Amino acid sequence: MQTVDLNADMGESFGPWRMGNDAALLKIISSANIACGGHAGDADVMAATMALARDNGVGIGAHPGFMDIAGFGRNRMTVPRGTLQNQVRYQVAASVGMARSLGTSVRHLKLHGALANMASEDETLAHDLYEAALSVAPDLIVMVLTATAQQKAVQSLGCKWAGEIFADRAYNDDATLVDRSKPGAVIHDAALAGNRMVAMVKAGAILTEGGVSIPAAIDTICLHGDTPEAVDIARAVKTALQDAGITLKCFDGRSS
């Protein structure tokens, strides 16, 4: 039986500013990447989102990024390596502590935005960031952009990991994501997203905009909770996968 996890980035509201429809997404997905207050989110939002995930039986993940509320963590930033590691520790610790207070736990880690994109290009950066997170919570499953420097980093660390592809993002021929500033980088068509994911999961490969097929470990599929079409895309992807005989299941993590 072929299985795959479906995850979404969420908990990204801040004070009175509302972002996404987390409650609806949590009835569709199997894993949630919840902002830790760096690029988005606050204490109340984190607590409320984690409680909803717990009540829906959805796996909880810490989703740290650059300390960049104004830029939503999508600005590439130059931060001293030690400071950046401490910022990841700070965010992961907040996530782990909040989950514990709610009678649940954080099972995985996923980097956000520009920080994730930079780590997908730089194995040393990815290694340092994952090492920082694991120093706080050693049992975390690290969710990586599959077939990138992030995967090389987790394999060198020997930690549990899960390979991720994106339902709503286009790919370059090196398995990195097309820059958001370029046309077609973000996919808004729900039916297209669903068909793409079935094709990739069945092929066990990333299918790029340039027509390249890159063999990849595909354990989980992500969609971004901040897009207007997020719930429609989630439903379309889930339905397309199920119609193709693929079962949705929270990932267990790979060990090699």
C-alpha cells in the first residue's frame, strides 16, 4: 500500500492579523507545521493552533524561520551563525513547551521560508540549524526539501527525517523551488496541484518545470496555509491521491 503524509504551514496569524483558515485545513491534513513566533504567530495563536491539531489527531511540527515578522520570513537575511542557531533553539523550545502544556507533543521540525530555501542550497547551514533544533528536542523528525542539501545534512547527522515536496510550488531542475518573484512559481489551480502530486508520488520523483524527473524520497506533501486557495488545494490533493489508491498517513520518519 502506497502512503503519503499531507502537511500545511499554519499558526501564522499575529494578534488581530488573521492569516489562513487553519481550522478547515486541520480537518484535511495529517501534519501541521506551526509557526513559533519568528516569522509569524504569537503565544495565543500557537496555543490555539496546537490545541486544534491535537483535537483533530494531526501531527504537530515546529516551524521556525528568520526573526522577520514584517517580511513573513521570506527575506534572505545575513545573521551570525551562532545567533541563528540560538534563534532556532528559542523557537523550537517555545513550540515544545507550549505543546507539553497542552498535553501533546512536537514530533517534527520544518524550516520556514527564506531560511529553508537557503538551507536547501547550503549543506553546512542546514546541518548547523538542524543540530541546533535537535539540541533542544533530540527525537524530532526533520522534514527536509527532498533531494536538496537539506537531505544531505540530515543523513550526515543520522537523525530521523522525512522528504517533502510541494503541491503549490514549481520546481527548478536542481530540486529547489522556483523563486516566488518569477511567473508560475506559486500554483493556484487546485486541480493542477492534485494531478501533479499524484504524478510525483507514483513516479517517486520531483517533476520540474524544465521537464526533468529527479528521483526523490517523498514522504509528505506540503501546501502553504497563507494562500487564498489553500483549503481548495488541500481537498483537491487529498481527493486525487485517494482516487489514485494512495493512502494519507502521518509519516514515521526515515533513519538513513
